[in-house]
Amino acid sequence: MASIFSPSTVPVFLLLVLVLLGRLGEARDPFACDPNDRATKNLPFCKVSLPIRVRVKDLIGRLTLQEKVTLLVNNAAAVPRLGIKGYEWWSEALHGVSNVGPGTKFGGPFPAATSFPQVITTAASFNASLWEEIGRVVSDEARAMYNGGMAGLTYWSPNVNIFRDPRWGRGQETPGEDPILAGTYAASYVRGLQGTNGNRLKVAASCKHFTAYDLDNWNGIDRFHFNAQVSKQDIEDTFDVPFRMCVKEGKVASVMCSYNQVNGVPTCADPNLLKGRVRGQWRLNGYIVSDCDSVGVFYTNQHYTSTPEEAAADAIKAGLDLDCGPFLAVHTEKALEKGLVTEGDVNGALANTITVQMRLGMFDGEASAQPYGKLGARDVCTAAHKELAVEAARQGIVLLKNRGPSLPLSPRRHQTVAVIGPNSNVTVTMIGNYAGIGCEYTSPLQGIGRYAKTIHELGCTNVACSNDKQFGSALNAARQADATVLVIGLDQSIEAETVDRVGLLLPGHQQELVSKVAAASRGPTILVLMSGGPVDVTFAKNDPKIAGILWAGYPGQAGGAAIADILFGAANPGMLKNKNKTKISFVFIPLCNTLIAHGY
Ligand SMILES: *[C@@H]1O[C@H](CO)[C@@H](O)[C@H](O)[C@H]1NC(C)=O
Ligand SMILES: *[C@@H]1O[C@H](CO)[C@@H](O)[C@H](O)[C@H]1NC(C)=O
Ligand SMILES: *[C@@H]1O[C@H](CO)[C@@H](O)[C@H](O)[C@H]1NC(C)=O
């Protein structure tokens, strides 16, 4: 049979299709209001010319009670008779598009996304325009992935809880313990993510977890049972600040309530917090979502209500609009039957979630015709995005000690560098938690290798550093080299979601490794500390054999490049100077608790 495709035109045709897909983004079917669907395209809720308020009211008026209830949860069901597809609300973009939530996947033309430094590192730059710029880049990549059918438009980031307790495993995700810095970070990052195009949203961010949450699992108490006892003054002066700034200045489209109780009331069941403060006083223009299963948690774990229907009703009446988890889809109908909550309450919740979807353009028909509709795979992991990831790490890394001074090292005088320590050649450790898949990684060893010949020794197999078996070869390396760089600290096995620490010292035998290597080194010894939470390195501050200390936090996909640039003087680290502007002081905000405790 004759075909217009001869064997030689087929590859050319395929290539053309691929090129077109690459250019247009992989056009996804519209979420709703498909211009090809004659049954729905002329319904008022699809009319872009009408005010969003009117469109939302029209849509809610068409939904049955059963349909409404299925829209109260993160994996919202489709409403086929109205041409509306199912939607997964849960995506994450804490410091780059992440696949932690079920709404986002990597693969096909989207194998990775730019993975910026963990937030505690970026926050240490004290640079609000950097935070906003990172938000812009992340939302470009998020929109591109949405257009390609790989991601959602609703991101449950940033985490702006005050990092009050230094043992908290999730402190790394936050901008630290200073309320104003955390609030400025929140507003800046949210503006970058959401864009500043009037009422329209590029993506919808969410400031979480409201509030007073800084314990995951410590000494027999977990976050599902934690009751934070907080004074009114501390709420006002500390814990509310980042959320207030996020809502009022950042104009965030969502706030998430937490698992814990505050003064005996689960936050997701507290009308004073949700309806009163977030929506009433701060005027949230957006939706309030629960942490995942937190409505179930206050019924099942905290026994705050005696029936599940009361829990569902309490949450909705408190001001919760969306449940991450199935609880509201399962129990709301019965709660309505029992008269514990009204259909009007449910309509109020849906009005808040659907309004956000409309502001995102999800009811405007063809996605490719919309403002961000042209973003595609070529807009992810671009050279400019990757460079911003290195720059963010350079700006966030902090110089804590520089005796001599011995930094920067010189590629001429330090031609051979011993690179030692359990974090010396790590990759994914550098992106911390709530990350995705980085575009590419530059480990510290690889970064230092761009400036000098390296001799590499781990010293310990991993950060737990349970024995000294590999110390001998580490000491040998240090004896031979012109300088020694020890890259040590923590990773997700020591501090993570569900893992709080019990101490602030380096784990296992790490301290001993550092002291012994420093004593054996022929040249200057520099300590590079990777950690989200504070680590007490008083021993290294006092050790005259340790010439320099850098804190890198978790410096992102290109962290090793930034560390090397700083070690060799191609970039300046963040540092705080004392009054005479010559000497480096040790006052360092993310490590404040520990440093103050040790008399700095
Ligand atoms: C803040 O970051 C931006 C973006 O990298 C940079 O251009 C600017 O110089 C930084 N500002 C300061 C004060 O370092
Ligand atoms: C360092 O890590 C990279 C990337 O994981 C790996 O390819 C390389 O073999 C490692 N180098 C050493 C010396 O272990
Ligand atoms: C200022 O720096 C010089 C040189 O490092 C040092 O000797 C002096 O003590 C410093 N003064 C103060 C007030 O820190």
C-alpha cells in the first residue's frame, strides 16, 4: 500500500514531531472547559470574560452533594458530566520542583529539575532578591512540567516554621529561627513562585505548617501527639510573624495547618487560628489545607473528638478547605446527615479551592494558549538556572573561622589537596530533603578537583562514623598534601522528617577524625561542615591546627563547585564582621542557639 511516509521520511517526520513537542511543551489536555467539548464550553463557569466569583458560584451550583464531597481532598475526583478532570493538589517545590508529593513525577523529557541549596543555606545569604529569583526559576520549571503533564500547579512550599528547637530534623527546610528573616524569606519566595500578575497565579504556593511546629519525633513524643504550649506574646512576636508576612506581604494562595496542637487545640480544628486569624485578620485570598492526614490524626491519635464525623465537621467549620488525605471524602457526607456541618460550609470550602484553580487558569480551556503555556522541557535545567543554583550556594555558605588568615587557598601554593571525610564526595546529601532529582551534581571532591590535584579518603564510611578503621589512610593523605579539606557533618540519616537529634555534637567518631587529621596535616586544615541543624564545633574553633571553618548547610546540586570557589577565593562567603570590620566573628544566625550556648 502506498504511504506518504517513505522509509527515509519517517525518521525526519518523527524528528519534526519531537522538535515541535520540545518547542510547544507537551501540550496536555485542558483540565476543564475544553474548547472541543460542546457540552461544557459555553457554561458560565467556563467563560473567561466573567468575574471569577461569578464563575465559581455557577460551578458550585451545578455540583451534587456527593460530587462536592469528593472535591474536598487532595486527589480530587473528576466530574465527567461537567467536563472536569481529576486533580492531584499535592506537589512540592521547597528548593526546586520536587517529587515528594504525588502530583509531580520525573521522566521522559523531564528527567530532572534544578535543585537549589536547602532553604537553611539560601536563607543564610540574607538576600531577598535572590530568594525571589529562585522562586521565579522554580515556577518556570514547574509550569513547564505542568504543561508536559508531569506536575501540578499547587505547591505546598515554603516551610516557614520558626526553627526554635535546634534538635528538630526538619529545621533544614526552614529559613531559621529569626521571625523577620523567615517572614521576608516567605514573602519573597512566594512572590517568585506565584508571580506578580494581579490576581492571576503562575503557581499557587502554600506557607506551612501553621503553627508552632518544631518537633517530629523526640524522646517518645511525636508530632502527631505534640501539644506546643505557647504564650500569647510568643505567638504574636515569633510564631505568627512568618505566616502573617507570607499572607499579607507575599499574598500567598494557601496556608497549611499542622499536625500538632497549640495550647491543647489541634491547629486544623481551631476556628480562632484559621477563620479568625489567617482568613479574618490577615485576609488570606486562597485556601487552607491540612497537613497530610492531620484531620485523621486529631481524631485517631489525639482523640480530640469522639466520632470521625465530628472531626470532619470541626475541621470544615474551623476554616479548613482541603484535606490532604481521604478523611473528609469518607466522613463529610455522614457529618452533613447528622447536621454537624451544613452544605453552606462545604460550599464555602469549595469556593476557596476552586477560586485558586480559576486564578491558575485551569478553567480557561487550552493550556498552551495561556500566559505560561509555552514553557516546556527546554526551560528546565537551563544553563542560567544551573548557574543560579551555584550562585545561591556561594551566597549562603558562611565563613566561621579563618586563622592566619589561611583562606583562600592558592592554586599555586596548594597544588595537592587531601579531600577527606564522609561528606567529601556526596551528591544527593547536598540537596537535603523535599528535593527532586538534580540536573547534575558537583561533589566537593569534584569541585576542588577543578583547582588542585586531589587525594581522596573518606575517613569514615558514612556520617555515623562508627569506627576508626579508615583513619590511617586519611592521616597519610593529610601528611602528603599541601592542604587538607575535611568535609564532614550530617545527612538525612541523622536529621530528617521523623528524625530529631538527641545531641548537637558531630556523630560517632567524626570529631576524633577531624582532630587527628588536623594534627597530621602538612598544610593548613580547613573544615567544611554540611548540616541543616546547628552542630557544636567548639573543639574545632579552639584547635589551632584547624585554620578555617566553613558552614555549607546542604548547598544544592552544585554545592561542591561553590565550596571550591570559596576555598580558592573565586567567590566570597557570607560572613559577619565585628565592629572593627577586620576580624570574622562567630555570630551566625542558623547556628545561633548553639553558638550562644557556647559563649560566642
Ligand atoms: C543578591 O542576589 C542577586 C542574585 O544572585 C545578586 O545579583 C545580588 O548581587 C545579591 N545581593 C547581594 C547584596 O549580595
Ligand atoms: C565521587 O563520586 C562520583 C559521583 O558519585 C563518582 O563517580 C566517583 O567515582 C567518586 N569518586 C571517588 C574517588 O570515590
Ligand atoms: C581589630 O582587629 C585587630 C586585627 O585583627 C585586632 O588586633 C583587634 O583586637 C581588633 N579589635 C577589636 C575591637 O575587635
